[in-house]
Amino acid sequence: DVAEAQLETCRGNTGRLQGSIDVQNAAVRLLAAEARAAHRDAEAARLEAERSAAPHDQRAAELRQWRRSAGEDDCAATRRLLAEVPR
């Protein structure tokens, strides 16, 4: 009779523990899904930033090439541009 009561108590505890494990597993799955979504969003933002920067990078490269072909180094170009800025 005592052993039967202990067995029932053990079964009840096991059921509660399994329920707790199931809840924790569900929480872990949810967090993993959120992390994957955040990673996808970050990757999409990185790609968009690269796409947005590409024309500017290309233009900067063209300007550097133009200055080199004109024989103007970066310091001289900077001084020239600063001289053109209204004060």
C-alpha cells in the first residue's frame, strides 16, 4: 500500500517534470526560430547596405582614377575641394 502510494507520487512527479521539459523545449524552439529570423533580417540589411553603397563606391573609384589621370594626389584634391567651399 505504501509502495503503491510512492509509485503514484513518482508517476505524478514524472508527469510534471515531463510537462516542464516540454514547455522548455517549446521555448527553446521559439527562441531558435526568432534567432534565425533575426539572422535573416540582418543578412538582408547587410546586402541592402552593400547594394546602396555600390554606386557611391563606384563613383569614388571613378573620381580617384580621374584625379590620378590628371596627376592630382589625394592631398592636392582635398585642398582644391576645400578651397571651393564657400565660407
